[in-house]
Amino acid sequence: MIFQKKGELELCKWDIFSGYKNLIAYFSTRKAGFSAGAYDSLNLGVSAGDLKENVINNRKKFFHTINIPENETVWVKQVHGNNIITAERAGNLGVGDGLITGVSGLFLCGTFADCASIMVFEPKKQIVGLFHAGWKGVFQQIAKKGIKKICRVYNIQPDNLLVGISPHIKKCCFIVKKNVAELFNERFLRTNNKEHWNLDIENAVIEQLINVDIKRENIEKSCFCTSCNKEMFFSYRRDKGKTGRMLAVIGTRK
């Protein structure tokens, strides 16, 4: 994963998606927006508690910079579940934590502040997917379910899919209690003390992807932890809930 300076914004991109000129796939950072205080400065989440006008202006700036009309974007109400919605039109499509589409000119969006964004692209048929994976979604195997659905709906093979995983809270900072730790295999846990464990959601996601026949070499992860990198990313856990949101977007141009 690389940082790209685009206008005033600093955006995250994946090497694995490079070379596909009609593909748009970005993950925002917190820099170069209008918000202040805990939301400083490019907060793109409407439900984070920031002033509405700041978020509106931040989104206008973000989408203008990457040359996407906002009326071509697709959203869901994220609830830390594993519902995957097939998008045939723009707008808010209801409650879910994943979107897939084969419609060129639709751009799938989600907001994040520690959870992982899983972006999926199938180059031959120009199919894209976006999945929101916190620990609840990972436990519910959203990555596995998402890949199975995108392959079934669009009749594609998983070994043709390219996957980019965004910056998210890493094992170094993701401390959970017993009630969460006991939901995961011990290979994704490191004992912190008798009551707390460090949870590795990234490798849990990667295992799910490989278990549904995604090639390991077709998966690109980020080396950045959102909690560790305060200058670049919002973090819900680090900032005790009062923080902004990054935005992930993926789609193909007509």
C-alpha cells in the first residue's frame, strides 16, 4: 500500500490495483479537511458527532478531488454484521456491512475508524466489492461470505479476485476481554494478561479469504495501524469513541 498526494489530500492506494486505469479505489486519511477538535480534519462520517456542514464540505472536497460525482456513490448503514447487498443503483441501500456491484459508474462507499475495509476487484468482468470488518464482522466471517456471494452473483472464480485490506487497528493496539477473545482461535490472539488479549483481525480476515480460494499473492494488506498513527488516521478505540471516520471507495468508470 502507498500514500498518494492528490490535490491537498493524502490518500491510501494499493499496488495490486495499479495498472487498472478505469478502477477507482481509495482509502482516505484524516488530513486536509474542514473539521476541528476531535474530528480534525477530514472527517467523512456523518454519524460521528461532527458538525453536519463540516462533513458535507469534507465529502464535497474528497469526491471532487478523486473526480467522482456524489450522486454516483452507494452506501449502507453499517451495523457490524455480515449482510452483503448487491448494488444496482446509487444511494443508501439499507442496512448491511458489504456491497458488491457489476455496474460501471457506481462507487461503493463505507466509513471506518479502526475496522478494516476489504476491497475486492475482478478485472475481467469489472466486478467490485467492499466489506466492513470489525471484530464482530470477522467473527461472522464477512470476508468469506462476501467472496462467496460476489462469485455466485457474478459467476466469477475467486482465484481471479484481487483484494486490498485498508489500514485498521492492528494486534499491537487491539486489546479485548475474555468474552471477545474466546470467540477466536488462539492463533489470532496474544495473551496480554489474565483478563485481556491482543486480537489479530487482519490474519483472521486473510485466513477467511484463503479458505475461499483467494490466492495469497492476490491479497495486499496495509502496514499501518490506525491506533498507532494519530497524525494520519482516526481511531475509535484510541480516542475513546470521539473521533472522525475515514472513507473507503471503490468502483469502475464507464
